[in-house]
Amino acid sequence: MKTSILAVAVALAFFTPRLAAAQAVPAAYPAKVFTAVDAVRVEDYKIIITGVVQGDAGSSTWAVSPSTSSDGARAGQFLSNCQAQALLAMAKPGQYLLEVSSYAGLTSAPPCCKLSRVNP
């Protein structure tokens, strides 16, 4: 009996810090998937995309900026790549989906832009 209580106490002491650490990792904001892109602009180290989000009836605007801890070259590269993907989605409406996501509270994790071709 004493052995099982001791084993439970040791297990709790061992796993409790790991469970707390696992819960501390912030989740990603839900990605915005644009079925149509109406406008895109880059200003002040952020990209601002206006378009129709999948599942919505009307147009909406969403802004994403690289993390504050990334260097200027990496931030500029992200903004340039994301802008190019958004412009391609804007030039060929209905042929591409533009997925843009950001991470809640993570200053070291960059946002993500992903362009996917829609299957005919």
C-alpha cells in the first residue's frame, strides 16, 4: 500500500511540470482561408489582405505582421513572399486559395502564407 502511494506521488511530481509546460504553448490563431483576394498592401512591416474568407458571404480585411523578434531581412522576405502569393490569388480568382495564419503570443514563430491550387 505504501509503495503504491509513493509511486503515485512520484508520478505526479514527475508529470505535473510537463503537463503545465505543454499547456503553456500557445495555439495558432485559426487560419484565414481567402477564396478571393480583392486587395493587398504592405505597410509598416505588416501585410493587409482584403478578400472573401471561406465560409463568409462578404469581404473582410485581415492584417498579419512578422514576429517582433525576427530580423528585418527575414521580415521583409516574408512580406514579399506573402504579397506575391496574394497577388497571384488576386490575378486568378477561383483558381487558388490563400491561407494566412499567425500564432498567438509567440514572438519567435513567424506567420505563414500558403497558396493552394483549387482542383477543377
